[in-house]
Amino acid sequence: MMDYPYSMNAMYRVLNISKQAVHKHRVAVDRRMEELAYVSMIVEQVRADHPTMGVRDIYHMMLPEGIGRDRFEEYCRELHLLSTRTANPCRTTDSSGVVRFPNLLQGLTTTRLNQVWQSDITYIAVNRRFCYITFIMDAFSRMIVGYSVSRRLFTEDTVLPALEMAVGFRKGLSLDGLIFHSDGGGQYYSKKFLELTGKLHFKNSMCQYSWENGKAERVNGVIKNNYLVHWDINSYDELVAGVDRAVVLYNNEKPHIKLHRMSPVQFEKKFTFAVSDIPVPRGRHIKLCN
């Protein structure tokens, strides 16, 4: 087949590069932009908790893969994160022009299980290095249905394993039309994540303001401040085990005012939902209830 003068193949030959090299470069660029979109959310969380912490200190606690210190500081400067400011973690668009999903929870009252799942990613420092915890909760019962612990912020380390766990936990139940609500983190509009939610026939929803994802943010605070900070956690493996333990305690024993002082497990049992076992990271299996 004859190439046209301005075909891509002709251009590759003129530039003396291969299609594979261009593809590899494109993947690397996309990966870098993906990481940059992710780190802004964590930096804003850190800013809210530690208003005077310098971005260089934040960089050394994050050590984001593929991003040098100078590029990290430049990115924070572009986002006006070099000085103390009021965090606004949910945006309509990100720096690469990606449009976010509308907030489908506005005016909605949850009336059943698997109607709305809410998710958020938070950080925790272990030996002066940040690790990341992703939670997915059922908005009706407050049950943590999926979660993950990771050293990196990429989609495959955070929201994907958490979502796969959640789907496994609700195995056998219809999830068609489920609203998956999150903040504006890049993980929640990444190609891999949207491929999975599309396959599951979920409706993607995002907040404009942080309080519009309040249930998920409260779960972050409860697990970190009511459980993890009181335990002696000095390694990543200890953090994984600690989150496993905290989720079991939260789901089984923590009473909620909105659930009439019942725990999520008790509340779901009342609604005749068969609570069985929840899978946990790295092959461990912890019984939720008898």
C-alpha cells in the first residue's frame, strides 16, 4: 500500500524514529501527567493538616515516582501550593483539561444498599514516608466494602484494587446503575478506572466541594484517628495489617448515630443482607462476623 505524503508512517521515516518509540514516549508522558494529577490531591490534604510544611519536605515524604524535586516544586507553584491556603480539593477540570463528572448525589436520598458507593484516598506517614489508603463505602449502610493500602498513587495501586475488592464483596448482587461518587482525584477519571466502571455499568459522579464527599472523608478520619494513630505502626506491612484490623473493627463494632447506634454489619443484617467474608489485601482473609 502506497503511503500518502503526510501519512504518519512517512513522518516517522522523515524523523528517523519508529512507531514503537513514539508510542513508548507517549506512554511515558501520560504516566507522568497521571502522577502529577494524583499528587496535587495529596499535597492539598497535607497542606490542610500541616499549613507550614514546605513542598520540599512534602516531596521527600512522597517521593513520587518519575517526578524530580524541581518539577514537583514547579507543579506545586502552578497550583499555588507553595504557601498556606484554603484547600479546595475538588475541581471541575484538571490541568490537562479533563472534564470531571457531574455530582449525581445532589438532591438524592439513599434508600438501599448498592445505590451509592463513595470513595476517597488519604495519606498516612510511616517512618517519614507517605503511604496511601483508599476506601470505598456503601453510602446507605456506611459499610467499608473495599479498600487498599499502597506506597504509590497510581490507579492500579489505589482505586482499582479497592474497587475489585468491593465488587467481590458484593458478589452475586446486581450493581447495575450504581453511582460511584468521589472527589476530583485523577485516579477516578483515569482510563483504567473508567474502563472498569463502564464494564460494571456504574454511573460516575464527582463532587465540586469537599463536603459533598463528606461520608468518605469521615471514614478516612475515623480509621486514621480512632484506630491507626493509637497503634505502633513502623512499617508498610504493619500498616497493611493495621488497616485490615481497623476495617474489621469499624464494620463490626463501631456504632453510628445515623444507623440507630448499630454497626454497619448489624445494620445490613437488619436489612436481610447476607454479610459473609470480605477479602483483604495480600491474600489475607479476615472474618467479618459469625
